[in-house]
Amino acid sequence: MESKAFSNSQIQTFKNCRRLYELKYRYCLEYAEPIECLEQGSQYHECLEHLLKGEEYEAQNPKIQAMAKAFEKYVLPKLPEIADT
């Protein structure tokens, strides 16, 4: 029986998500090009994470920046009230 060497990346992928490991290394599937909506969602969540930590954050995308400012103005002040329910 021939032994197979695994890269650190393969091991970490397997430990984190066995399904992803199977798709990536067994079936040789790769991610399609990132979808703009998913990229924007990730940027927005990153921005919110900074705001919730009390940090300043300037988004590169004007839409994301506008949404973050609205969150900061309308939602952030109500969070203690929301958390109590």
C-alpha cells in the first residue's frame, strides 16, 4: 500500500471542514469567482464587527459605508435595549 503525503493546507482543511476537503481534494473542485453580493456582505460584516468593538472603520465601498453609518446611527444605540429582550 502506497502512503500519501498530505500538505498542511490539506490537513487544516480536513480538520476545519471535511466536506470542503472532499470537494476540493477528492473531486478537485474550486471556488467559482467570488460573487459581488457575497463580497459586499463580507465587507459589511467586517465593518459591523469593528463598530461593535468601538473601533473606527472606513469601508472602501460607498454602499457598505452608507449601510454601516445607518447601523451606527439607528441600530447601535438600541442594542442594549434589544439585548434585554
